[in-house]
Amino acid sequence: MWVRASLRVFASGLGNRAIWARVEGLAAIPALPCLRPPSLSEKRTSMRVLFVTSEFAGLAKAGGLGDVSAALPRALIRQGVDVRVVMPAYPDVLARTSGVEVVGELPGRAEIPSCSIGRVRLEDGLVLYLLIAPSLYDRPGNPYCGPGGEEWPDQDLRFGRLSLAAADIARGIGGLNWAPDLLHVNDWPGSLAPAYLHWDGAPVPSLLTAHNVAHQGVFPASRRAALGIPESAFAMEGVEFYGNIAFLKAGLFYASHACAVSQTYAREITTPAFGGGLHGLLAGLAGQGRLSGIVNGIDESWDPARDPYLPYHFQAEDLHGKRMLAELVRTSLCLEHSEGPLFAIVSRLVHQKGLDLVAEAAPEIVRRGGQIAILGMGQPSVEHLLHRVSRAHRDQIGLLVGFNEPMAHRIVAGSDFLLMPSRFEPCGLTQLQAQHCGTLPIAHATGGLVDTIEDGGTGLLFEEANVEGLLGACHRAFEVFSHPAELLRMRRRAMARTFSWSRSAEQYRELYSLLLDGSAPSSQPHPRPKRLVRRSGLDRAA
Ligand SMILES: Nc1ncnc2c1ncn2[C@@H]1O[C@H](COP(=O)(O)OP(=O)(O)O[C@H]2O[C@H](CO)[C@@H](O)[C@H](O)[C@H]2O)[C@@H](O)[C@H]1O
């Protein structure tokens, strides 16, 4: 009962601090000590989970979901969960993996074509199931768009294929010698999976993590039959959303449980301002204890003392390498030498990220002696705004358009401050990476930014997402920068924080356990698994 009550608070995020602390306590259960980190395949496993994603960092990444997909399953495996990943076999994925073996076949449904399942075991033992459907996935570009940035017109079939494959694998179809106890789907591309499970009468529990409810996978109602959606499901209690089909809405409706990537965002999306029209459904889930918030972690490669992308390394006690990196960034972006603060932006260039506010604030930042290093790509309108302001201040503002992982690490690690005026931010990873490198985030107080930045301690938050708010925080940053002892205190405090994936993985594992043994509030009762499930120091034979 204790866990169930905690989960409900955890889920709804109601500010009862006493109970909340107990939830935090859950997250703090230490992992078993081990002298040598075992390889992923060596660990004894218990729960079987299929992690459904459209991105995977290192193989095909468009944003933060790629980072999460590459890190969270590995962290879960280290905690004894048998997690495997299913994703489309984009050309980049096939080019960057070797030894892909075709191990199964999946039937099509309606206009969704059949596909083969390729299996590859990555070097550390993580198993990926790759959906080989050349008519859908053998195209250039990133997971969602062609090389010119245009979205593919058949996105519904591309990700309907992913969703259906996940559901079918969970039902034991496809010829794999493995089936999950639970499906963990991510964002709208996997969101029809819980719906297919429901329509096919398969009692497999599912968790949907929403990394960003602004992206919902909305398609015309006329596509219903093409996706194999039963006519009766085109209803408010189903896939229908303002006369269209919405993958994310369907996932939220049919999944056993939903999760957002921070507690604050989990609360925010139950309101009209952040819920993207889904706030009613989300508030209902929260009321039933079926909406949780689990904050992301960051990859271990973001350690400034070891990061392979950094030509100079540093740590909190000796920041010489950080200064060398700042110089390298200035040179790379053709900025002039300066003793003033260097502000960083590494971001998708989209409306969400509030970079139009940076374009407005930039002349004042430069006037006070600051410089700005920007790396990103995205909407042409945002790129254009940033181009204009960087051209107006050539020696002080540098803009690199493109996706460049080594440069992202150098800019984040070498800068003094990170600008993150996001209008909304479900979790945010860059502010975690920055703090780990002693780069203080200046951020709008929203979503995961509130949950992960300590205002005045490890960064600077501002309340209103407007240029006055941003400039107010930048003025505070200049003050901090002009007091080296204060700057050092904040840097050290930021660098001392840990944002490890093991903490998030522990919370996900706990949630999986609760869903599997039926004690978490969920849309439907699921049969208990036949194996032993370990929970919070309490062993229960299921
Ligand atoms: N041009 C570039 N070159 C190289 N690297 C680049 C880059 N632009 C961005 N990156 C990297 O991509 C990642 C982006 O992370 P964000 O959290 O900002 O993700 P995003 O908004 O895409 O994801 C959504 O999902 C994530 C994951 O849950 C949430 O944290 C977030 O709030 C939500 O909006 C970071 O690792 C960053 O360093």
C-alpha cells in the first residue's frame, strides 16, 4: 500500500512534500556494489521489456529521444531488466551496425506492409530489433524528414508499422524466441502499439513515455482503414482527436500508464497551456494515478575529465582545460579573443526553444561584453533570425548550422553559461550536460528546467518567457561572472550534481514492477508474471 500511495503522489505531482520525500527515497535505493562493471549480457535478468523508439543516438538521432533511447535501456539492463529495443532499419542504422541477422517476419495489416525483423547485438550486448521495410524506411534524411527538411507524406504508415510491430512482437508473433512482459513505447511514433494490443485482445501491459506532447502524430480520419483501426475506435474514447486520428492520444488512452520526462512537466501537461489539447485526458490519468514524471539522466561520455570529444580535459579543482576549450570555440566560430563571458546554445532551432528571445537579447549581451556560440539546426525561420543577428555582430556571435556532436560537446564544455529560454521544456538534456561541465544554465523556469536547475546555486532561472525575463537573468549572469569566487562556487556546485541514468532507470524499473504485478493504477488489470519480481526490498512470488 505504501508504494501504491507513493506512486499516486509521484504520478500526480501534488506538492505534498512529506510523501514526496518518500518517493525520492525510492529513487535513492543504491545499486548493488560491484567492482567491475559487468557487460550488459552477463547480468541475470528478470522482467522482459521491449523499448519502442524511432531514434537511437549513434545510429539515427534527431533530438533528445535518441539520447534517451541509447542510454535508458542500457541503464535498465545494468539493473537486471532484460530490455531490447525495436526501431526502424533506416539506412544510417544499417550502415552503422554489422552482423544484422534476419530472425523473423511480421505480417502487414490494411495498408501497413509486412516487414522482416533484423536482430543485432551491439558491442556491449544490447539487442536491437530492426524493422526492415525498404518501402517505408530506405530513404535519406533523418528519422522524420528528407534531406531538405520536408516531412514524409506517409508518416502514418511508417510509424503505424513501428507500433504494429511492437504490439505483434509482444503477442509472440514474428518468430522471435523472445517476447516481452511489458511494452515501453516512446512518443507518438510508437503510440499506436497499446491500441493494437487492445484491439487484438492481448493483455500485455504498456507504458507510454511522452517526451513532448506538442508532437502528436495527427492524421486525417480518412486514414483510419489504412492503419487497420477498427471503426468503433474512431471515437472520443479511442483514437479520435478533433475529427482526426492522433497517435499520441490513442497511446495515452490505451496504455496502462503514462509518464512524462519530469515531474513539473507531468503537472504542466494537465493544464490547457501545456497539454496541447490533451490536458483533459492527461488530468484524468493523473487523477487515476496513471501519470508519472521521471526525469532523464545524461550519458557518461559527458564527463569533462574524460570526454573523448574534448581535446582539453578539466575538473572542478582545475578549470584550465575549460579556458583552453573556450579559446578553441572562439577560434572555431571566428570570434575575437575576449575576457568576457561566453554564452552557449546547442539546440534544435525550433519555436519551443525560445531562440527568438535570444536574437532580441543578443545586442544587449554583446554590449555588456558577452559572446555567444550557437550550434543547431531546425526551422528555417529560426535559423534566419539567428543568422541575421550573428551577421550583425560577426566578431561576437558565431552560428554553426548543422548537427555536430563533437562541436556540441566542445561548446557546452567550454562556455561559461548556457542559454535555454525554452517556452516549454519537458525535461531538457543540454542543461544537465552543461552543469556537469560547470557551464551555468540560464533558463526559463518551466518543466524539467525547474526540476534540474537550482536557481542561484547551479544556474539562473527566470519566470516569464520574454526578453525582459531573459535579459534579467543575463544581467545576473554578468554579476556572477564579475565575482570569480561566486562563479567558482556555482560551477563547483553544478559539477558536483549527478544526473546519472541509474537513478532514472531505478524509477522506471520500479514502475515496470508495479505495472507487472498489478499494483500500479493502470487502465486494465494485467495477469501477474510468473517470475519473481523484486520491489523495494520486498520479494514477492508472482
Ligand atoms: N545541432 C546539434 N548538434 C549536436 N547535438 C545536438 C544539436 N542540437 C541538439 N543536440 C543534442 O541533442 C540533444 C537535445 O536534447 P533536448 O533535451 O534539448 O531534446 P529535444 O527537445 O530534442 O527532446 C525532447 O525529448 C527530450 C528527451 O526526453 C527532452 O529532454 C526534451 O525536453 C524534449 O523536448 C542534446 O543531447 C543536445 O546536445
